[in-house]
Amino acid sequence: MKKIIERWKAPTPSFFKKVIKAGIGIGALGIGILGLPATIPGLILPAIITTVATHAAAVGGTAALIAKLTKMDINKDSLPNPKKHAAK
């Protein structure tokens, strides 16, 4: 559990920040669609829309969570060496 908390607090790479935003957006869209029948009396959504919205909420939330748990590796050994890759 301590490792998970450490990863949660670590800096997130910029690509995964975009994945987090996209995942939250997809999840919010799915939850919004699922909440429509509660706000509009008499509205019955087709089964396919309910299924897709449920999956969107689950996939969006999972993608955001997993992306948040990625962390930047700040070790000097993992950084590319510009001299090593320079053209000769």
C-alpha cells in the first residue's frame, strides 16, 4: 500500500496526464448518459446505449487510475545520453 501511495504522489509524465484527462472525460460522459433517465421522467434508454455508457464509465475510470499510477523515472541512468546517439 505504501508503494501505491508513493506512486500516486510521484510526478506523472505529460503523455499520461493527457490519458488521465481523456479517461475522466470518457467516464464522465458514460456516467452522464446513465444518469439521464433519473433527470428526465419517462425516458427509457435502449439497452445498447446503456451497455456502451456502462463500459465507457468503467474504461474511462480505469484508464485514468492506471495512468495516474505511472511515474516519471528520474534516475540519471535512464536518461538518454546525447553523446552516445550523436551522428559521427
